[in-house]
Amino acid sequence: MDVLVVDDETIILRLLTRFISEQGHNVIPFSDAGEAWEAFQKGSYRLLVLDWLMPGMTGLDLCRKVRASRDGPYCVIIIVTAMIKPHHLEEVLEAGADDYLKKPLDPDLLNVRLKIAERKVNDLALQKETQERLRLLDAAIRSSSDGILITTADLSTEGPRIEFANEGMAQMTGYDANELKGQSLEIFRGAKTNRDVIRDMRDALEHGSPFSTEIVHYRKDGSSYLVRWGISPVKDDSGTITHFVSVQREITEQRRLERELVEISEREQRRIGRDLHDGLGQKLTGLSFMAKSLERRLKNYDFEAAEQAMTIAQLVNEAKSDARTLSKGLVTVDLKGNGLVLALEELASRIEHFAPIKCTVTSNLTIPILDEDVATHLYRIGQEAMNNAFKHSGAKNISVELHQVDSQIVLTIEDDGVGLPQGNVMSPGMGLRIMEFRAKMINASFGIKHLEDGGTRVQCALVNPGLLAQN
């Protein structure tokens, strides 16, 4: 490091310069404190070795000027003096010096003082770097538009308590940051909050694993909003979890726009289904009648042509049947109330018609599903899962259960087929990403599990909107 040395005695200045240089430092010597002060203002020195008594500006005067200057990093100052009475040393410390060297100089003692100074310089540099990182981190957390919480690591009944909330969290929830301090995370939960997700989160955190989900939270005014929530454990040097840090981003508007896109897609599917059934279906029916009429007219004149007309009629009827089947998959019946169960039963009958598979549907719903969006998404999830089992699993049995468990609706589709494919089970080819997306649209949990005896279970669970309406 660069060391500025000041002493008006030539011999001592040379001795200090030579010895400090031998320790690997770059020494800039001065015999005048005024000149040293000018050099200090232009350079960057981390260690100053100053003689106390000098004509004009003394070493203590220079020390005070350096300490009064706030520019640049902190530098260590050692005063060289023959005055070592207690009141002299107090004056050295009051001037802002860090250490002193007694005259006449002891090379061994000087070496010790240099190593102490070098260590302090390094510690100060590390401390400043750490402080700057903490400052940047604090500024980033406080200015983030996402809600950020730091909580205790308590996972008892009431759960972690909030120790810090940033301004983003205050704006998102309507609570003042000081209001949130000391509160349980229960303050954000309400009727639409999926308790299964909370349970899964607790299980993950108990094992020291991070957890992320989408969940309904509630503001201070009682209004609900949807957040993407990530929470991670914070560990000390021994690996003990001391806190949890969570980042929350409101996605209510994002989900609203996505829901609109899905609704547009559903409407377009229904339109195509109606066009297939009413438009193409009627035209194919007309073609079938014409082909049969042509067959009758040709039967007495050209037997071979009559057979071709009959074949055309058969192919047209097959196309009409295919169009009808396709239209049924695109156009759903009224799904509200018990319509969802009836629609799933129709899907099951269709699968049994096309393949030697036993497909059963059971339901114990006592409170009807009044929300058409919820019913539609559950139907599409069931449709995709049943089609996957039918097309890809080689199953002989498919069971569909739509049950009410406490306050929740649970849709379960199980098969006894070959199980999940190798690799990424959420591949778009199997349509599983779409099922997961639809589950998020209705704030439902979604899971796919490989069964031990073979086969696959697809499960979707959410708070029963009919029960919420009753309450």
C-alpha cells in the first residue's frame, strides 16, 4: 500500500523509508508537513507515519487536518514521538491518531506496528465493502415494488411473525409497515385462501426448503387479491434457520387478462363446435341423402357406379359422425350446478365407446358449483387428464372423483396405466402445463403423482365457491 512518511530529521526519515519499503510498501517521504498535506489531498494513502514535533505544521496538526477531511477511505495514522507520558499519549489519540511509535525507533516494534496497521486497513476496507453492500441491499428492498417481508422462523400454530415489511408490502396490503410488525401471516388470509397451500408451505419450510405458490391474500380493507408468493429460509453460519424472507407480487390484473384470453378461447371453441355441428353437419347430412338417392337411381343402370355412390354415402356418414364427436368435445353443456358431473359422465361414456376401458365417475357434492368459470376449468382439466389416460397410458380402468372434502372441491383422475413418461412430466405434448395453468386461474392446487402400483393420479383442489356464496 502507499505510505506517506513525514519527519524533519533526515536520518529518521531515511530509516523509516528504508524499513517500510523493505516490508513491501510504496513509501512517499516528506520532511515538511505542509508539503505532505498537499500530497495527501492529491493522492490516496492508507497509512500515514508522522513525526510529532516539526517546525511549522506539526504531525498532530497534520493528523487533525486529515481527520477533518472526509474525502476518500479511512487511513491509519501512526505518530512518531519521544514524548510518551500518559497525557502526551492522550493528546495523540485526541488528535485522531490510531497508534504511536517511540523514539529512538525499534525496528522490531516498527514491524509489529506496520502489521497491525496493515490488518486494520484491510479490515476497514472489508467493513466498508460490507457496509456498501448492506446499503445497496437495504435500498433495493425498501424501494422494490414487490412486497418483501422478513419474519421469524417460528412455525408453531400461529406461524412466523413479521419483523420487517417494505413499502411495497404496505402499498399492496393497505397496512402501514409499522402495523405489520409483530403480526402473524394470518393477517393476510381469509375465506378464499387455500389452506392446502398453507399446509404444503409449512411442510416445505419445516424441511428447510424454499416454497413458491400463487394464493389469495386479503388487504386491510377486506378486499382480496392474488399474489405470486415465494418464501425462503435464512440460515446462520451453523445452518440453523433464523428467519424467513418472502417476496410477494400481486398478479390480480395479470390473471384477469389471462382469464379473458381463456374465455375468448372457450368462446371460439364453442363457435367452432357449433359450426361443425350445425353447419358442416347439416351439409354432410345433405351430401349423404344425395349419395343415397344417386345410388338408388344408378342401381338399375350401372351397378358399379351405384356401389361407388353407396361408398360415398358411407364415408360421408362417417365424416358426419366424426364431426359430431369433435363438436361435442368443443361445445360443453351447462356446467353450473350438477352439470359438471353430467359432462364428466358423458366424457366417460365416450371413452368407453371408443376403447375397451372402464371409465367411472363418482361425486358426493352436496353444494352445487355456481361459478361457471370454476366449473369450466375443472371440466377442461378433467377432459385433458381423461384423454391423456385414454390415449397414452394403456390403462384398463380410469376413475374420476369429484368430491367435497370439508370446504373444498377435489377433482381426482386416476388410471392403472404405465404411469408418467420419463423426463419432464410438464411437457406441453401431454397438455399438463395447460392443466396447471387452468388450476392457477381458479386459485386451485394442482398435482400429478406416479402411483406405486402403476398408473397416474391427477388431482386439483380448491375452496368450494358455492360454500363461500352460502357463507
